[in-house]
Amino acid sequence: MTFELIIAEQRGRVGLITLNRPQAMNALNDQVVNEITAALDGFEADDNIGAIVITGSDKAFAAGADIGAMAQFSYMDAYKSEYITRNWERVKTCRKPVIAAVAGFALGGGCELAMMCDIIIAADSAKFGQPEVKLGILPGAGGTQRLPRAVSKAKAMDLCLTARLMDAAEAERAGLVSRVVPADKLLDEALAAAATIAGFSLPVVMMIKESIGRAFESGLNEGLLFERRVFHAAFALNDQKEGMAAFVEKRKPDFRHD
Ligand code: HXC
């Protein structure tokens, strides 16, 4: 897949998307987001891809939605086109696990893009923030909803209302990121985690992703019921037979993803 503002490539069973708009700190305009969408469509349709990594550059994962593109927007421009909300949803709806590998700035829509992913792995250089208040707007792609779920109400209020940035160590303490690694190891670590995931049974991985998603979208009893139903469904998979037989026979499983 060839694009202008991102690079999409396959590394084994992992799909890698690299935001590539260096002159604007990977600011997210419609074209960038549409290209991410198209790359995800391709990776999702490809049976040989088991997990996806989205990354940026050393300086910036993404410094937010493109401010220049929005500067003259009227309410009707934003509402009619469903600016940002419409085409950004694709990351959320991806059924295969998506890892954000974040170095440098992840601000505004950049932080929101990372939070739409399933796992955030941060370089020690990463800086997260929702500084929209400085621009006279508010987060519009989930920042006021996903951030408090990830880091608590107090810290989300602090970040969104004061516009201060949070470094990688604070983000890990707060629960936003799952690991912090040295900047020069970021991509290797993210690709290794994705390769590990992609080595497991794809339907099982998808069931786990869907079940954990339920923890954020339903009450506990409904979530537990969902998990139980999907857990039982896993016994219909050949990969369940293979995984358990391999354990009993003390050998590596050969998952066929069915
Ligand atoms: C457009 C941007 C941009 C952005 C950076 N650039 N962020 N262009 N939209 N969000 C451009 C700059 O204009 C500049 O272009 C070039 O990238 C390098 O940026 P500098 O500011 O010169 O770099 P630096 O001094 O290192 O500062 C980096 C920075 C700063 C801290 C990331 O650029 C910054 O504060 N950016 C804006 C962050 C922000 O407010 N994000 C929220 C956006 S609103 P030139 O041409 O001058 O070299 C948003 C709403 C989301 O995301 C709503 C739902 C998605």
C-alpha cells in the first residue's frame, strides 16, 4: 500500500503504520486520517496480519489535529462534515489489536489517536497532553471520555483544564501507557509485542480485545456475561484444541487462526 503522508508496511504478521508528515509534527489532517483508515482496512482484510502498530517520529507521534485546517471552520463546516469524529472512528472499530508506539509529542488529537489504540507503549521521550483549551476548543475525539477512564478524573481534569503536558513516567504511573522503554528501543519493543500477539490464535486475540472493550462499555454483570459467552465460544475453535494439546504434549502450539 502506497500513501503520501503515512507509510504502511508488513513486518511478518504485523502491520506497521508510520505517520510521516515531519514538517508539521505529524499533525492530523483529513488526508492523514483517511490514509490511516485505508491502511487499517487493508490490514484488517489481510488474514496474514494478526496485529497492528501505529507510530510517528522521534519528535512527535502526532501534535494534534491540523490547526491550520480548522482555523477558519464555522460551526456548519464542522457539523456538516462531522469533522474529525467521522473518519477517526476507524481506529476504534478495528477488530485486530492496535498498539500505539509513542515517542515525542502526543497532543490533542494525537493523544486521542493513541488512546483509541488498545495498548500504548511509550518512549521515555513521550509527552502526552490535551492542550485544546489554549486554542479555544475542547478535545473532540474522545479526550474528555477516554482520558478520565485511563488516568482518573482528577488527572484528566488537570490535563484538559490546565493544558500541561504529562511525561512518560507520569503517564505510566497514571495507567495511560502499559510500558515505557528507551526511545531507541521503542519500535523494536512495540513490534515484538505485536509479533507476540500475532503469534497467538487470531480469533482468540479478537475475542479478548472485544471482551476487554466491554469492560468500558457496559456494567460489570453484562460484561461478565459477555465474557462467559465468548469464553464458551472459544471451545469451538481448532486453535483451542491445538493450544491445549500442545501444552499436554509439551510442545509449541501451531495455531492456524481458526
Ligand atoms: C498544524 C502544527 C501542529 C498542529 C505543530 N505544527 N503542531 N501544524 N497543526 N497541531 C507545525 C508548526 O506550525 C510548525 O510548522 C511545525 O509543526 C513545527 O512545530 P513547532 O511549533 O515549530 O515546534 P516546537 O517549537 O518544537 O513545538 C512543538 C509543539 C508545538 C509543542 C508540538 O508545535 C505545539 O504546541 N503544537 C500544537 C499542539 C496542539 O495544540 N495540539 C492540539 C491541536 S487541536 P512551521 O510551518 O511553522 O514550521 C486538536 C483538536 C483535536 O488536536 C480535536 C479532535 C481530534
